[in-house]
Amino acid sequence: MENDSKKTIPPELRRIIDRLSPLWSRELMSKQLNYRLHNSYDQELREQTAIELGNTDLLTAALAEELGGELGTLTRHGELRNALNIGIIVISLAARSAIRGGLLPEQCFSMADVYIRALEECRTTGEIMDMVRACEYELTCLVRESQNRTSHLHRDAGSYHADRARKYVFAHLHQHLTVEMVAEALDLSPDYLSAVFKKTTGGKLGDYITGLRIDQAKELLTYSEYSLSEIAAFLGFSSQSHMGVRFRKAVGCTPGEYRRMYGRQTTAGESEAAGDG
């Protein structure tokens, strides 16, 4: 039966989709079978969040991460052309992150245009990478300068810092995360950040972090086959039992019980009761 959602797509576009869908499906299968997966999306998210927050230290840390995958193949016309295509994409993403960080769209688009044209003059992949990183760092610095200029104009500066904290937490949710770590990343004192976050949102920052982790745990328990211990580690809980205690307090049942009630997948051989907390 034809997917009903495709019925609203113009016929000429559906023909393109029908032609290319089998190709990307085969490519995905080939990458999975040969363990040749793309670089981590989580790393990309941290990289773009650093730009949005105007934090060069976070950007440096994100760029220094072990990627664990490989770059996409966007052309059959050689390594240099592939690097150029990837550079165009990264600069475009960085410009949009800077817009979300508070820069004027036209400022970011103009800057991206200049850097992308400069990529055309590069003769090595190393030169392309340097050009891309320079653009990311310049955008990050401009975001920070803009935030420093405008933060005092916020009627409620607390909402400004609370929003920055929420963005940082979302991007780093899969790591060990404390209020102190968030405050340090945002160049604020933990007491000040805790106070403005509670004033703005009505809740504690620590509870917000835990709440996001519980929400993601529910999604993984429902739709994935990851074991409880894998989910706990992925979401930054100190142990499976720690996740179980937090989960029961928030949801009213253990993670294993939640999976048995709502799970769309089953994990062969997993003892759900073990370590539920």
C-alpha cells in the first residue's frame, strides 16, 4: 500500500524520490554491514551549540573529540571536491547556529558567502579545513561579543542565562553533567545560575537535567532494543540502579516495568528486573 503521506507531494518530486530512495537505502545498508558509519551527530550538535552560545572553549573541545566515524561521500569527483562540499555544509550550519545565538541573519549569510567563495581558492583539503574552522571561530566570537553587548538590555537577564543553560544541557545530556559544570561552561557562578534558572522556570536546574534524561529514557525504552545498563550509560546516569531510582521517582514505575508496558521492541535475553531500582 502506498504511503499516504506521499500523496501530497507533487508528481515530479515524487519521481525524484522514487529514483533516489533505493540508492540511499542501499548505501545505508552497505555502511552498516561494513561498519563505515558517519561521524557522530552528538559531536556535531556540541560543535554547533558552542557557536550558538558564543563559547570558543566549548568549540575547541568539540573539535578535538574523537569522531569515531567517517565523513560523508558527497561527490565522485575526488577528495578535494568532497572536502569543498563538506566545507560548504559546515559553514552553512555554523551561520545558522550563530543566527540562533543572536546575530543578524544578513550578517551571518554575508559572512558565509565570503568564506564559501574563499573555499574555491583552496588547493588542499588542509586549506579547506582551516578555512572552515576559521569561519566557525569568527562566528563564535561575534556571537559572544553580541551577547556581551545585549545581555544588559534584557528586561530579565535571568531568562537570557536560563535559555543558555537549557541549550547547553540539551547538547551535553549524554555526558556526566552537574549544575557546577553548566555554570562553568557559561562563565557564571553555580549559585547565580541556580537562582536565575529557578526564578525564570520555577524549577531547579538539577531537576531539569534529570527530567530531560528521564524523557529520553522513556523514548529509548519504548522504541529501542538497548539494555537498561546501556540506556543508563548513554544518558549519563552513574549506574543502572541510579537511573532506576530516578525513573521510579519521576514516572512511578521502574524502567523495566515501563518497557514491558509500552515497549515496541524486545531485547532477547535481557533481565529487565535486574537493577530496576
